[in-house]
Amino acid sequence: DQAVEAAVRERVAFFLIAGDFFDKARIEPHHLAEGEAGLRRLERAAIPVIAIEGNHDVVSSYDNRPSWLSYLNRAGLLRLLRTEFREGKPVMKPWTEADRTGNWLDLGEARIYGAGWFGASTAKRLELLQPHVERRGFTILMLHAGVLGIAEEFGMIHREQLSVIRDRFDYVALGHIHKRY
């Protein structure tokens, strides 16, 4: 609510959710209703919402069942970016309104890439993604990973591992850490 209030008050160009919109994949109906209410408020204010899935949004990393973010994407309340890998390469596809899928989109002067949650393979997948990134305007990467040294949890990467993308992105929106720092 506080983030939505600030976004509406400041009339931001867009609102990023870097994963873990919910604290777990199986949620109570009132939690979904609260999330939808905030997203509808952003929709009324004409603020597009771009999201990626975090480890708490998906049932399992090995399970292809849709997440609640998939539902909210289909409902038109957010744009879910998801990077898939096939045969060791990222599938690069612009997000379109027609099929509501893709791993990047352009909004105004920004190009936004959504990488999501890769767990222990984050560093390797960033290396694979990097040569396929096309800079345009202010280029953003949404990644659901934390940086070692800020927190010591599973799914963290070293600062040096982020350096492979340094010349490709102007801003990296990180998720995964559930505490203030």
C-alpha cells in the first residue's frame, strides 16, 4: 500500500515488482484480493506494472504450473516478463499485448528485461543472456537474486558475477531479500 501510494503521488512512469509479490505460491484469497486492489489502483492511475516471478511466486522451479502472477498478467493487471532458456540459449521475445508473453518490453524511453529467479544458475544465465541484450534508452534488468555481502542466503550472487552485465544495463532491479538493508 505504501509503495502504491508513493507511485500514485509521484506519478511514476511505471511500477516494477522484482518477484515475491506474495510470500508463498499458495496464498489465501484475502491476500490475492489485497494484491489486486493495489494493482487496480495503479491501473486507475495509468501506471503500468511490470513484474517477474520470484522463488516464492512459483510452486516449484521444476513445475510449470502457472503462478498467481500469471493469473494477474492474464487479467491485465500487470505485464509478466519471463526469460526461458532452450538449448542453452535465452529465448528473446518482446512482450506483446496479443499473447501477454515475452521477456522484454519498451515503455517510453525505457527498455525493460525480466530475468526472474534462476537460483544457483543465476551467474551462468546472466552470462548467456548478456550478448542478446539490446540497449535502448534507459535499459533495465529485473532479476530475482540478492548480492552476497548484503545477505547470506540461497540464490545470492557475487558482485563480480554482476559485472558481466555492467555495460548492458543502466539499472538492475533486484528482488529476493525479504528484509530492509
